Amino acid sequence: MVSRLEPDRYADTGFAVKDTAPEINAMMFAAMMRKQPVERMLMGFDMTATARALVWSGIPADLPDLERRRAFFQRFYGEVCPL
């Protein structure tokens, strides 16, 4: 799932956090851009792995494997599994 950014909201930073002041968002963005590209990519991988673990933890373990996988797909991607 990809969040939808409001047009031109903090356009200079790339962030759309509504409860954070624009100058703080700018600081966060600058700090992130100082990281090496590979560091940012690894952070993204870690966040995805965490999100997956959270979704799996919310699906009953006693369901048959195929049902668990379909439930995961629906929760993670927000649509019914096509298979």
C-alpha cells in the first residue's frame, strides 16, 4: 500500500506527515538524504520485514496454509488474492 501525498504538501521535503511541523520534516528529510543510498534501501527492507511480521502475527496460526497466505495477501496489499 502506498500512501497518497496531498499535492504540494511539504513538496520540498517529500514527506507528508500531518502532525509534524514543516521545519522538522525538512530536518528529517535532510538527515535521511545524508545517508548512503544503500543505507536507505536497507532501512526500507527492514521496514518491509517488520510490516510483514506484524501482519503475520495478526493471522490465526491454526488456519490452513493457503488460507493464511490469502489472508496475509489481503491485509498486506489491501486487495483479494487473485489465485
